Amino acid sequence: MNQRRASIRLTIAVLTLCFGGPGIWASETDAVTGASVTTGHHSQADWQAKRDQYGDTMTRWADELGLTAQQRSDLQIITSDYATRLRDLAKLGRDSASELMQMAPDDPAYRDKTQNASALAASSAAELVILLAEMRGKLYSVLTAEQRETFHEKLQSHRDQKEQDSG
């Protein structure tokens, strides 16, 4: 389970930090002012810190993979498309949880709202897995066979290092 979580976190880090930018879930742009508005449990500063932490590594990986300008552009387009879908999915979950948290446990509708929130969380988790798998497939299609092999080697090395650091 921890390896799966680490793999998901790394996939998200690669996608958001290297190709999609920070804040897929963390912020939205205010329609009137254009300012960044924090909507998740991570602030924009948190995402900026993560970007600073991982950005150099991800950029180095992109360079080491030998991505062309066209590949980088294609990856940016793919991640931008999925970022919107992932952001919408996260917002739906936050809204549902917020509604539930505003209710008192003795409210007659509380049990139904809890069951609905639970069902939504389950379906959202399933949709997240599907979206990430779709996105990963599209991202892989941009890479050459040699780049995929190099990426897998780097990913395994990263996993081994994380395992060594935590063990």
C-alpha cells in the first residue's frame, strides 16, 4: 500500500511539477480579480515549496530523457486537460465534505448525507484511478521506447532511494 501511495505521489509530482505546474488541486483563479484562491488543504505557498523541491529534479529528468520541445509541449497539453478534470473532481469531494461537516449529527438528514458523501468518495476515488491511468497512457504515448526505458530506470531508482530513506 505504501509503495502504491508513493507511486501515485510520484506520478502526480511528475505530472504537476514538471509538466502541469503547481496547484492542480490547491488553487483556482478568482474570475473577477484573477488572483489565486486557495481551495484545497494545501496553500499556494505549499505547492510552490513542493515545486521548488521537486522542480529541479523533474526538469533534470526531462532533460535526461531528452524530451524535445514538441514532446514537452504535448505533455503540457495533456496535463493541462487532465488538470481541469482532476480539479473538478477534487472540488466535488470538498463540497460534499463541507456540506456534511456543516450538519449536526442529530440532523434527520445527517445519515443520508453521510451515505451520499461516502458513495461520492468511493466513485471519485475510482474515477481518479481511471483518470490517472488514462493520463499516464497518453503521456507514455508521447515518449519513445528508449525514453520509457530510461524513465522506468529513473523511477525504480527513485523508489529504491525512498524505500532506503524510510527503512
